[in-house]
Amino acid sequence: MLNDLEYFEPETISDVITFLAKHGKDTKLIAGGTDLLVDMKKGKVKPKYLVNLMKIPELSHIIEDGGGLRIGATTTFREIEESKLIKEKYPLLFEAARAMGTVQIRNMATIGGNICNALPSADIPPALVALDAKAKIVGQSGERFLPLEEFFVGIRKTALESDELIREVHVKSPPAGSGTAFLKIGRTASDLATLNVAVRVTLENNGACKEVRVVVGGGVGPTLIRSKRAETLLEGKILEEPLIEKTAREVSKELKPRPTSIRASPFYKIEVSKVLVKRALMKALGRAKAGEDR
Amino acid sequence: MKKEIEFTINGKSRKLTVKPNELLLNVIREDLGLTGTKYGCGTGECGACTVLIDEEPVLSCLTLAITVDKKKVTTIEGIGTDENPHPLQQAFVETGAVQCGFCTPGMILSAKTLLDKNPNPTEDEIKRAIEGNLCRCTGYIKIIEAIKLASVRMGGRRK
Ligand SMILES: Cc1cc2nc3c(=O)[nH]c(=O)nc-3n(C[C@H](O)[C@H](O)[C@H](O)COP(=O)(O)OP(=O)(O)OC[C@H]3O[C@@H](n4cnc5c(N)ncnc54)[C@H](O)[C@@H]3O)c2cc1C
Ligand code: FES
Ligand code: FES
């Protein structure tokens, strides 16, 4: 079962930072516990101290602010899925949150935990990267912002120091003319992604592609992959199906699935990525044209 | 480092001393003797250990007991009795939605949350509400029928 440990329930962020500064190396922060407790049950991690973040009011919120959104680290997936604001203005986050886990898991799991656990198959990170999100990190030396794609440095490895935590995620509101889509393939409803794709297409008034993000996750490398090829191939162009199909093929060349992945072979992932990326781009393009996402 | 927690279980306030590494599932089954809540996988996949915390379905196998201090916990024992079953319990029995019964407590608690919020759900909404509860016996069809029947009896659904 779980190892013996000491448990703390701070009510402020500064109490967490003070604790981490002293005991960071022996401490695990716990939010929803849906990753951490599974790891602890398997004996993969044995923290001496457990610090619960769920009783800290200043960590849980969804706030619209200066052309963007600030989501507190302990906001649950269920809260994201049920937020009217997110559904209307950030449908990409709604789709990604809804594709995650089960009702029970979404009631427990937090956005901060999903990011900090840094699994390359996590569902919310690709959507956040497609919206150019930043993590607001706080620690002993103050606060810093990091673009989310730089936050992930390897499988289950992040840019966090041992005295730091994620306080918030900042998301820019998609520019006018944007359409987005999130698609996921998994073995069952509750499974982690075999492959997931988040796409944002932003069109100019003349219909040309102003900006695009194609972000692929699901164990296609040590971290998610923001495709540079897609950006080079599509930005400035009028998007049509043959170009999108070609782009999807190019994106698949950037993926490096591990041969040891338990969910699918590298061959399968690469073949399926071509279909999934194409579908996501077509869907996002359709939505951008229809002016559905704003 | 033990700690005393005070929480509501099935409408009654309880004080208990727990160790910080104790799981809510074990406390419910062993300390409180409420064995309706089941231990299936222990890793969040099956939903057999579902309980309601503050009216929302969560997994007691991945919840530390110490974190439910001051919260409201509901198990299957808290929503009806043999003499006076909840309409969902009655409908599950009548419809044949129970075979071995291992998934039933969690399934009913998930369904109850759905019907409390959405008295007249579509079939898709029912399926989504129970996506986190695996059943190895029934094939789900009878379970969906039972939830529809309960929804009618609870006044939500037109026949
Ligand atoms: C059955 C099941 C199905 C799942 N399905 C999916 C799925 O479909 N898609 C998906 O993406 N994930 C899935 N997961 C994984 C998991 O639920 C998510 O990653 C979840 O978001 C983790 O959040 P949490 O709050 O539970 O994190 P916890 O388990 O509490 O913490 C995870 C890690 O992050 C650290 N941490 C938490 N918050 C912070 C913070 N603010 N700052 C710094 N560090 C922090 C913790 O110390 C810990 O190391 C599933 C898990 C289970 C058990
Ligand atoms: S026992 Fe908790 S989900 Fe299976
Ligand atoms: S009735 Fe046996 S698992 Fe559902």
C-alpha cells in the first residue's frame, strides 16, 4: 500500500513555497491524486511529505482577463468542461477536457497535475500549446512565465525546480478568424491517448492562413510535438485539401514514437497521425471559415 | 502522524482518526463497515469504488481519507434501504440491470448524480455519465434501460 508519510494542508501559496524551500526534494505536491496515488501504489514514488494543494482558494479559478484566460492550477477538468466561458470562447480547451478520462477522473484531476505529470500522452497540453499558453510558475525567487512547450523537457520531466509549483496557466484568446479542433484516439473511453492532435487555424480577411498550430501528443516523442513543418507549409497559403493532406504527411515525419510504447506500434501511430492531423486541420479550417470559434 | 477528521457520511456526522496514507475506500469498507463500495482495480479504471463527495462522483481508491475532512461523503448505503430503495435501485432490480452486482453501487451513484442534475437525459448523456463504470456482466443495455425507467419514475421523462 502507500508508504508512511507526513501530510500538510496549507491554505496559501506562500506556505507551499516556504515548505518546498525547506523540504522540496522529499516532498510531493498532491492535487487530484489521479497520477500521484497510482504511482505511489506501485511504489514508483515514496514521498516523505505530501502537500495538498486542493485547500488553497487562490489556486482554483477560471478568470477572463485582458484578452485571455487565467486558469488556476487546481481547476479540475470537470470545471473546465462545464465552464460556459470556456465552451463559448475556448472550444479547443472544452474539447480536450471532455476527451480526458471519465466523469470521476475529471471530477478529481486538475489542469496543473496534468501538465506537471508531463506524460507525453496527456490531453490538455497539446490544446494549450496550440493556443500559445504560458505557465505561471512561482517559487522562492519569485514568479516566472514559461511558454508551455518549453515547460516539458522529457518524459515526466519538467522545467520546474524543486521549490517551484505552477500557479496558473495563461491562455491567449484565439485571434479573430480562428478555428480549432482536438481529436484523440484511445483504446477505451478512459484511456490515455494513443494519439492526440490539437490544431488552431487563423485566417486573414482574404482567406489566407495567417497562423497555424499543429500539436501532436500521445507518445510520439519524449514530449508533445509542435510541428514546425506545418507552420512553414501552411502559413501565408490558401488552405485546400491537397495541401492539408501533404502537410499531414510531412507532420508524420517529425514524430518519433517509441518502439516500446504499450498502446500502439510506431508504424500505427505514424499512419494514423496522417489521418488524424488531416481531419483536425480540415475541421479547424471549416470552423475558421464559419466563424465558429472566436 | 495521525489526524482527526470530521466529515458527513450518508447524512451523519462522524469523527475518525486516520493516518495520512489511508485510502478513503479502506476507511469506508473497514472502519465504517460500509461494504457496498467495492474494490476493483485500485487504479482508477473501473469505477467500482465510486462514492459521492459533495454530490460529485469520485474514486475512493484514489482519494486519501484525510482529504475528506469537513466534506460530505455519500455511499450506496446512503441513498436507499431494502425497505425503501431509491428509484434507481428499484429500477435496476426490476430491469435486470444487476447480475453479479459488483459494478452496481458505483453505477447507481454515477446515475444518481446525472438524474439529480439532468432529470431527462438523452441516451448519449446516460452513456457519458456511466463511462467511468465498467460492467463485465450486463452489456450495459439493461443498465441504460434502468436509468431511463428511474428517470420516468422520478418525474423527469415522459413515457
Ligand atoms: C483511469 C485514469 C484515466 C486517465 N485518463 C487520462 C486521459 O484520458 N488523459 C489524460 O491526459 N490523463 C489521464 N489520466 C491521468 C491523470 O488523471 C491526469 O494527468 C490528471 O490531470 C493529473 O492531475 P491530478 O490533479 O490528479 O494530479 P496529481 O496526481 O495530484 O499530481 C500529478 C503530479 O503533478 C504534480 N503537481 C500537481 N499539481 C502541481 C502544481 N500546481 N505545481 C507543481 N506540481 C504539481 C504532483 O506533485 C505530481 O507529481 C488518467 C488517469 C487515470 C487514473
Ligand atoms: S477500484 Fe477504484 S476505480 Fe477501480
Ligand atoms: S453486474 Fe457484474 S459487473 Fe456489472
